Amino acid sequence: MRSKRYLKDYQLTPEVTAKGRLSPVASYVGAYHRFTAEPAELARARLAYALLTAAAVVLLFLLLWFSDVIDRERRFLLLPITFNIFPAFGTVMGVLRLRGAPERMTLRQRDRICNRLPAFSFGFLGLALLSVAATAAQLIINGVTLPTALYCADTLVLSVLCFFIFRLRRVLKTEVITAAE
């Protein structure tokens, strides 16, 4: 049923191809959407999304690269940071869609940006906070060592970056526009 969600927004019209055959061509007939934010504010938000997401992804991969700080008996504490790859990928895809969003968006484009980007960034934040809790548990169990403390600080910085990414969702409000606008 999910694949038919946008079906009512398109209309099939027959067109004659170069070979003289009739071929159905889909044309968009649904409502268009645009962001309600001012263009300057939207440009700043796009830049902030890009910079914060790039910094968070680089930090995530650094944390995964230096994950051997956690001793072998407690590798299960790395699960939140490992599973954080999935919402990080979704956030990156949402930011790329936001960067390339036209001024007049279809409903599908709006949903892919305005619904998915906050959801993925919230998942990114939640798993980053679980990572902070897991590394703090590691500090409590094994005692404070410099590599583990640095790893805990890095997960804390990652969660702060994810918080600011999630907070940018207020710019993603849209309004319906008519085809004439």
C-alpha cells in the first residue's frame, strides 16, 4: 500500500512516440510545496545541516575506528555506536535531498525531506546518547583510563552535534502553493 501513496498526484496521458506508437506518460497534477522560511534563513540552515552532519559523520567513523579502546569482554557496549551508522546514512541522504531541493517541491519530495530528515536525526541523537551511556558504564566498570575517557568525551560531542542537527528541523516547515505561483 505504501507504493500507492502518491498515485493520486499523477495523471497518465497517452503520447505518440517517434515510432508512431502510443505510450503513457505520467505528469504531476498534485499540489506543490515550498519552504516557509526566508531564502537567507533557508540557505543558512542548509549550510548548517551540511556542516553539522559532515562533522558528526566524521566523528562517528573516528569513534568506530578507535573502538578498540573498549576491552574485549565488553564489546557489547559498542552496539549503539555501531548501529548509529544507519540513521547517520539516512541523515546524510536527507541533507543531500535538502541541498538539491527545488523551490517547488512535489509531495513526495517534501515527505522525503521534511518527514524523514527529522526522524533520522532523532534516531541519530538517540543512539548517540545510548553510546554516551555505554561508554560511561565502561568508565564505571573498568575505572577511568585516558583512552576510555577520550572515547566517552567524543561520544558526548557526537551527541551534542546530533542534538543541533535535530534542532534544525524547525526550518523544514512548508506551505502548499498553487501551480500558477
